[in-house]
Amino acid sequence: MPAEFDIYGVYVPRLLVLMLLTLLISFFVRRALVWTGAYALVWHRALFDLALYVILLGALSSFTNWYFA
């Protein structure tokens, strides 16, 4: 995967693209957690959401490094 994307002459870092994609994925995962009632087991929802985002970002980054290498 390239280190940056060229969008009409503007170079966008790969990490920014991954962060936006992770934000979208995180939205759907959080909606599923609310729907199943899993948040009832979570002590601090904001910290849990941050940790979930970081884990998803790391997983997506690792997957793209492996898939596009």
C-alpha cells in the first residue's frame, strides 16, 4: 500500500485514510455493542470506545501491510 495517496494533487497520508476507515468501522461495531447490550458490562464507556478504536486501527493497519506487501 502506498505511503500516501494523491487526490487531485493533494497528498493524503495513508494513516489518515486508515483512521477515517476505522472510524466508519468503529461506528458500526459500537452500534452492534449497543444493540446487543454489551455496554452494560463496560465500566467506562469512553475509555472502552477509545481502546476499541485503537485496536481496530492497529488491526486494519496490520491487515493492509500484510495484504498489500
